[in-house]
Amino acid sequence: MTMATAIPELDSYTDYDSFLVDQFDPNTHANSIIHQSAKGELDIATSLSSLSFSIDSLNKQLHDQVTTHYNDLLSQAAGIRELETVLETVKLGLRTLTAFMDRLSFKIKTPFEQIQTYTIQLERLQVTSEVLRRVLRFLYLSKRLEMQMPGGDLELTKAALTLSEVDALLQESDLEGIHVVDNEIKNLETVRGRIVDSADRMLQEGMDAQNQAQVGSALQVFYSLKRLDLKIVAMTSLLSNRLHSQIKQAVDIQSLQKEAKGMSNTTGFVGGGVRRNNGEPSVGAAALWTSILWKRMEKLMDEMYNGCIKIYLLERVLARKRDPLTQISFLEIASNSMDGNMVHRFWQSLSVHLEQELKAAARSSQFLHQAFIDGFPRLLNLLHEFFSRVSVHNASSVSEDVQSPEVVLMLRAIASFESAYKTKTAQRSSHR
């Protein structure tokens, strides 16, 4: 019940609402009365009398309320004292609980923080110990590699294996920023270059000498350095490109002309017997040019033979060498990187280059075109001799009934000259 509702009807005409607002200001209220009095709307004495009456009325009402509810007020006052006692008990319990929590925190929190600190220290010590262990291992391997390098080819595979261990260690560990490691890494790159150069030289010498032991050692070095697949691709490409260049050189009409000119002193043909109008040989020099051409073709077959036996040697050694853990052969690794059989790809490249260069030479020179058609049996015989020599190294034989895919590829390269030769032979037979 609000004060306004508690006012009797006798005082109902008195405006108490203006005194009950939250923003009531006595100064503002007084100024309002004075302002109204100045306008003649209200008398100040009347207002003062009204305020005095209202105050007396409120005092009387308060007295009546206290008198009427005297017992209730006494009981509530006693209840407040009891409540204060309860509150004091609660406060005492809270202080006791706070003290107990402080003691409990000291017994639990402090040891926990200490254990947490010790745990962090232990973890960091373990990490530091592991880093030091790896650094010591790195320095040990570096020292061992330094001792193996002067050993030459005999220690080359061991040095490559040691270097691969160093690479694996650096990949597993973050040793960047450690000065002794950073300084040694620079030296390792120099050593790596020396090992790769030595392995390249050993591989080349082994393939030239058909030495399987040398080739195997070199391949093992590249495998240890995780460069085997790249090296095999590079080696087969090098052999293919070299043979391509030799095929091109063998049937180059300009080169043939220069060689013929160089022999003019012994043959008696001025300028090598070259016609001035088209660079073709004169009638009298055709035999000399033909002789030079077929000598070049014979030499080309020797070069192709050398390239093929190197590829077969490489294939045999790769098939014999295996990964010590997975037992996967090096040949399988090389085949996967080349998307197919290494030897077959080499033969494909050789046949394509042979076909392209022979056809290009025939188009560029009428003499070469006629020489390859008229001398097709000789060209075919050279190829068969070439196949017979190569078959010794790939454990196969060449026959007219059964031909290997390699033979088919090479015969296809000269198929256009075969067709022209058969046509020309048939025409000769029909005119007889």
C-alpha cells in the first residue's frame, strides 16, 4: 500500500503526488509556488498553511499506524535482531570456509603449480637432450663422411650411404639455427657435389667398359642419394640424343660433301666431284660418295650397337640391384619413373630418330634418296648384322620367322625404302 492510498478521505484534496515523484526537488517546488504567487494565482501564506496542515496530517497518520500495529512492529523488530544473529553466524561460517579454502589452496594449488613447472622443465630438458643427441649424431656422420671421402671409388658407396643418413637426420629434425650444424651443411653440399661427380664418372666408365661392378656401385650411390630415377631418365635421354645426333651426322649431305672434298687429292676429282648447280655428286664421283656414305652407315651401326649394349647393361644391373628393406629392384623403380619399360622406350626413340633422319636426308638430296633405295639390301644387311650383335647382349636371336619388338621397330623405320626398292625391282623385272 502506497502512502497516497493510506491518506484518509479528509486529506484527499491535498496534492501528495507531486511530492512522491523520483525527481522531486524542494527548491524547484518552492520556486513554482513563488512564481504562481507573483502571477496572483496562489497565495504563499495559503500554501504554507496547506503544507503545515499536510505535515500535521501525515504525522497523525504515522502515529495512528504505529499505535495500531504496535505489537506487529515489536515482533518484527525482535525478528530483525534474530536475523542479525543468524547473519553473524553465517558471516562466521563464511570466514571459516574462506580460511579453509585458503589452507586447501595452499595444500593443493601450490604443489600443482610446482608440479606443472617441473613438468615443463622436464619436457624442455627432454627436447634439448634429443636435439643434442641428434646434433652429436650429425657431427659423427659428418666426421665419418670426411674420413670416407679420400677413399676414392672404393669408399664412394659408403660415403653416399652416410650422406643419405645425414639427409634423413636433417629431414627428421629441425636443426636450423644451430651454428655448428649450419656451418657443416655448407661443407656437406660441396661433398655431395663431389660424390655425384664421381658417381657420374664411374657410371660412364663402367658403361663404356661394360663393367657391371662399376655400374652397380654408381647406381647404388645414386639410389642412396635418392637420385636413381632422375639419373636413369637422364642417362637414357643422353644415349638417345647422342645417337640421334650421330644418325643426323651420318646422313648429312653437307658433311658428306666436305668429306668428299677432303678426299679429292687422292681421287682426282676437283671439289670432290660436286655439281655446281645443286650440290649433288657428279657422275664420276658418285661411286666415291656412295663409298663414303656406306662407311658412315657402318660406323653408325657400330655407334648404335654401343648405345644398345649400354642400355642392356644398365637394365641387367638395375634388375640385379635391390632395395635392402623392400626388396624392390632398381629396374622397377626406374620403370615407374619412366612410365614404361626403359629398353623399349630407348628402342622406340632410336627407331623414330632413324626413320626421321633417313627420310629427311632422302628429301634433301636426290643422291641419298637413290642411294638408300638402290642400296636397300646393303642397308638391310647392316641392320641384320647389327641385330645379331645386339642379340648376344639381350639373350635373344633374330630370325625371319620370329622377330622381337625391337627388330620390328627398326625395320619399320626403313619400310619406305623397302617399298621403293621392291617397286623398282619389280619394274626392272617387267622390262626384261
